[in-house]
Amino acid sequence: MVDRHATRTVVLLRESPPASVLFALHRLLGMGLAEIRRRVGTGVPLVDVELFGNDHALVADTLRTAGERPTRPTPR
């Protein structure tokens, strides 16, 4: 059951991201690429989490990682 009074974070994409972002989301969220594409195409959130619950550490880590800008490897 969803608590209507809970503070939530929702991540929704309006258009399909580049392949590199799709793969990063796949690794971060543990979702298949087809599922990510389906959610983007139908307007279903990729992430919909309640904040300040018992799993706050896991939720915070996931959101922190999702908000980081990916770094490119340094050429050698």
C-alpha cells in the first residue's frame, strides 16, 4: 500500500536517452534494457521510492548514484 502522505522521489524520462545512459541505468537499477525502454516509452517512472523509510540508506545510495554525472575514462 502506498502512503499518500509520504515524501517520494520519482525519476521519469520523457525521451529515450543515448545508449551509454541506458547501460548506466541498467547497471544502476538492475533493470533490463527492454524494461527501461518500455518505461520511457509509456511514461512509467524508472524510480519511484519513498524517502525516509526503513531502507533509507539503500534509497539514498541509489539516488546519489543516479544523480552523479558519469565520468569518462582517462586516455592512456
